[in-house]
Amino acid sequence: MKNALGTVATVLLLGGRSEIGLAITARLVRDGARRVVLAQRDTDTARADTARADTARADTARADTAQGETAQADTAQGDAAGVHTARADVTQAVAALKEAGADEVHTIPFDAADPGGHAAVFRAARERLGDVDVVVAAFGVLGDQAAIERDPRAAARAATVNFTGHVSTGLHAAGLLRAQGHGTLVVLSSVAGVRVRRSNFAYGAAKAGLDAFAHGLADALAGSGARVMVVRPGFVRTRMTEGQPPAPFATTPEQVAGAVAEGLRLDRLTVWVPAPLKVLFAGLRTIPRPLWRRLPR
Amino acid sequence: MEIAQALLTGFGRTAPTRASVARPRSVHEVAELLAAPGARGVIARGLGSSYGDAAQCAGGLVIDCTGLPPFMNLDRKTGLCAAGGGVTLDALMRALLPHGWFVPVTPGTRRVTVGGAVAADVHGKNHHVDGSMGHHVRSLTLVLPGGEVRTVTPDSDPALFWATVGGMGLTGVITEAVVQCVPVETSYVCADTERTRDLDHMLEVMAATDAHHRYSVAWIDLTARGRATGRGVLTRGRHARRDELPRRARKDPLAFAPGRGLRAPGWAPPRLLNRLTVGAFNEAWYRKAPRLRRNEIQGIGAFFHPLDGVRGWNALYGPRGLVQYQFVVPFGAEEALREAVARLSGAGVASFLAVLKRFGPGNPAPMSFPMPGWTLALDLPAGDPRLGRLFAGLDELVAGAGGRVYLAKDSRMPASVLARMYPRLPEWNAARRAADPDGLLVSDLARRLALSGRGTGHEGVLS
């Protein structure tokens, strides 16, 4: 339950390896959240946890032992998909969240590209958390635009994660929060979807769809006690963007986390990070297309 | 019975949640609702005057008690009054005063129900002499989960009776209370007003002379800093005798017909109440108070419920609402009180007049707030980003001093400090479990503070 000052008690992070997602979760824990579920792709750790529904301390131990295989499996799948995702070390993430003050940190398996499994993810999260105060939907793959343009199948897979996956989790989250009569779904959109650029239009198009979907979902939830907050960061320095030259107004996962915490406190619907991007993009949207398409990034 | 979906908040207008709201017209209908309340639980609601989330139940059922029969039955000889749970103290005062009786305890507003007053074990300006509401309740009628209607007295079932007093509605729906009222000759108060230059001066005057006054409360200015830190105005009073009234009032000494008062606008811009506006108000109010004035005859409304004169004043805090923090620290822990006042005035937050009062002995209720000591209550705009840290620090200070925070005012405390503030929590939990073994009585406050029947806070969700 969010309290009068915007502090929450429980967090479900979808995309448990997303650096931005983890930074947001860590911030919410530092502000007072005590129980966390990290839902992430394809770890033996997570499977073991679901099977045994155990305490977080046990999770940490298992995460240690399973780490080698996990990393391997992920790399294999990442390569196969022709995309590389931002990954944070699970063990470290769990330890960091406990260090920040979490009483319980659980990990459960979650595959964004498998909507059929999403109901089970939310069920598992609810069993561990009780009321879910905040759902952070932070999963996504950036992908290499050039590779994606060569490989339509890889492009479709990335779009499945970046858009279709969010449609499914968004509707599941909405159902859960509506039944609870309270709670916030935080959706990680991007300025890449505000006006789609030549240089990453496949990713940008998925984010544009997600952004529109999330705002529509917010309207659908009006009056239900449940809320949606759409976060539009600019260029965030993470492993996902490693090697890319930073764009103007580049930001960090921690800054995104701070903006999310403030947005929760003030019941914001749309949050730009950093805030001046809102004004910048109002301008960028008016640039004539022939010029826009020639912009370097 | 009509059931509607509604977003509910407390008086602070923060953290809205959605619930199904039913408005039963009889105790029988309350029993029907409690027979099968649904998986998300049920809680009673009166006028929603708790500041926080005590009378809301996200995703569950909220029983609006204001539609219950406005039942009041006064024994004019003994002053024993039976009143329905949904009856307001305002209605009760209007009914009692013409017969020369007054409620034994009144909080700073008449806009509370009898059920709510018992569930929060409210206190008033006479706590140091007369105690809180629970001291004056002779019997309670509750509807329990499952639909059983049970009447309990302190002798017939002390565990359930005292768990209900101050139990925040989590032991059942209070449909009737029998209260011992106090006799009065007039509907007026004979009041003394005195200005104090700083906190130490205030504590000294209160400690030395409170015992001579039935009603006593101080308003202190938390926006004043430096040497003036904690300066304030002390108000004391007693029920006036008929021969003290001005000639005109003597004809009808028990007249009580407070007007509806002004209505605050329903909307205010965010940050209307800020450090500057609040500081200026506090300054003007302090300057306006007499240095010392004795034996002023005031109406009951003006003396006890000055804020009821402006209906909907909470809206002035704007869309983000307000948070109240009220704590008590035992006598001997004055250092903690001074520290709290220093932190609050030092933080530069926009705190309207804070209320300082000395409490007398508590009652046997395990979750009752008052204990012998000093209580301070203050309102702050909820949008202030510094409040989380400020209040967390105050929680530690208060708990460390052996004090506690008042649940009827609370809207933000974490579950982790509750047991330290309320050491008799296990005893209350046992009584609550006996009354509600399935943990069906749930409020947002209960979820937040892990007060649900089975202890850990996880099982708030049953669906």
C-alpha cells in the first residue's frame, strides 16, 4: 500500500536484470519498500525459487551456485536472438537490495516473449508479496538496428519483447491492481518512441506502441484506484547502451530512479528523464521530416 | 442495499484507494454484510475524519455507518446515554445539551461518529483530568465477522471490550455505545488565555497549573525559530455556571445551535500553504492573542471546535493533501519533546499551529494512544519531499523515548516501528483473533501496519 508520502511496501520488477529497473527498485527499497520480487528471464535460480517458494536468504545462496550456468544459458539465448540485453548479476542485485534495507528479495522466472506464462508470474509474485504496490515493467532489448534490418525474424522477436510482452504484462498488472483497488504500474517507455528516428526505428516503433498502450491503459484504470506511470528516459548510460556515444541530456539509472520515486509521490502519469526533454521533444516533433531523417542519431 | 464503487481517502486526502461502499440502514443489514464480506475484507467507516487510511479497504468492502438509525437514548437522571454507532458527536451534543448533559470527551471536531470515537479512543482537552473516550463507555454493541451481534461491557468481556476501544474498527462494527455523560449548567465555557514566550515557559506553566483546569490545551508556533522556538498560546477552561453568564445568555443557558460556518473553497492551488503563508498566519495569530486574559465566556463550539467553523478546510492543502503527525512521550522524556520541536522548527516545514497537551493516565485498552505525558500534533502539506525522512527520524525519537504515534492520525508509518510503540500489541492481536479468526476485518491502515489477523501482513490479499 502506498502511504500518504508515496512510500510503498512491495515491488515486483519485471526484467530483473534491467539496470534501470534495479536502480528504481533499489531506490524504492531505500525509501521504505521491504519486500521485492525480481522476475527475470531463464534462470535456474528462479526456477528453484518457484518450486520451493523459499526465503530470500536461500535465494541468495542458490543464486551463487547457479550463476555459472545461468550466465551461459543467457549468453546462448542472447546470441541466438541476435540481441544483447543489459544484465546485472543476480546475486549482486539481491545482495544490494538487502543491503538497501529489503527484508525479502525473491526471484522468479519470467519470459517477456511468452505471454502464456505471464499469469503464473503474477500469481507467484502475489504469493510472495501479498498486495503488489508497484509493478515496474522494465524489460526490453535494444538490438542492433543494422542487424535487425537484415534479419526480420530477429526484428520480430525484439518487437515481441519490447511491445507485445508489455501488452500482456500490462493487462495482467491492470487486472491485479484493479482487484486490489490500489497500486501503480510503472512502464519504461523511451523518448525513442516519442518521435521515431531512422537510426533505431524498430526499437523506437515498439516503444511508441508501448507508450501509447500504457497511456491508454492509464485511462482505462481511471477511478479504479490503480494507476499507470509512463517513464520516458532519454539516453541512459547502462550496459545496454555501452559503446554508443551518449546523446545530449544523457542520464543515469539512478536519475531515472529518482524521477520515478518523485512521480510516485506526486501521482504523475508521464515522467520525462531528465525533465527538460519534455520541452526539447516538443520542439523536435516539429522538425520537417526531410531534415529529421538526416539527423545523425 | 445500495453498493457503489468509490475512491476513498481520510481527512488528509492522501493515498486514495477504491472499495465497494455499502450504506446499511439497520444493524440487521450490517450483520448481512459481515456474514460474507468477500476476500479483500471489510471495515467500517464513519465520517472519514481519521487523517489517514483507517477507514478504507482497497479492493474490499467499506460499511458506511452514517446511514444507520440516528438512535439516541438519554437517561436524564443518570446521564447514561445510548447512541448508535453512526451518530455524530455534533448530533449528540445538540440532543444532550438542552437536558444539561455534555459528552464526556470531545476531540477538536464534532464531525466524528460515536463508533469512530470509540474505535480511535479519542481524547480531548480534558484528558489530564478525565481520560479518553474509553474511560466513559459502559457498554458496546458490535457486529462481528459472520454476522453475530454482541454486546460487551468491561466486566462481561474485558478482552473484546478493551480491544475494541482504540482497536481502529478491527474487532467488529460498532453499532451502539452506552456512554456516561457529564452534567453541565450551561452550554458555555469560562476560558483563560495566556501567551508564552517559548517552549520551556509553556511546559513550565502547563505542568504547574494544568491540574486546576478541567480543559487545557496549548497551540504552539512551529514556524518560530531561535529564542522564540515553541512560543505559543495556552487556553484553559471549565464549563461555565449559569450565574457567570452575561444577562442575555442566562435566559437560555443551555442553548446550542452552532451555525454551519463558512465553507472553504473545494479547490486550492498546490503549495498555497507554504512556509511563508503559514509563517505569516502563525505570527498574526500569536500577536493577536492576549498576553493574559481570564474568565472569558465562550460558546462550546468556539472553545472546543474552532476549526469546525470552516468546513472543508483540509482542501486548502491542495490536491496533494495533508499529513498529521501526533505523538506522545511520557513525562520525564521532555528532552525528546524539545528535540522534536527543535527538529520541526529547524526543518523549515510549513507547520500550522501545532497542538500541545498534557495527558493523564491511560485506560486498559492495549491499543489506546494516550499515556501520561506530553502529546504534540501538527499538520503538514503532504507534498513536501522532506517529510519521509523527517517523520522517520521522529518515529525513532518517539519510540526510543517510550512514546508512540496516534493511529487515527497516521497515514505513513511503517509496520516495523509499531510494536515498539505499542508493546501490548500481542495482547490486542490475541483478542482480535478471537473476535475475527479469519482476519476478515481489514483496512488499508491494517495492511500498512501489518495489523491483519494473522500477523505478518502478507495475507491482506486473500483473493
